Amino acid sequence: MARKTNYSFEKRQKELAKKKKKEEKRLRKQGKPDEEEENES
């Protein structure tokens, strides 16, 4: 059971990370790329 839970947790984390990246990309395309890049650099 521990393995299954761990697997689903990892899968969820990966999916969340993917969604986050997609969202960031979309926001960057839509609006203010300058602000975003300044914060990251």
C-alpha cells in the first residue's frame, strides 16, 4: 500500500508541476513578461 500511495503522490506532484508550468507560460504570453522574468532572474 505504501508503494501505491507514494506512486500516486509522485504522479500528482508531477501533474501539478506541469500545470504550474503551463499556467506560467500562458500568463507570460498573455500579459507581463517583463515582470515575470525580472522576478525569476
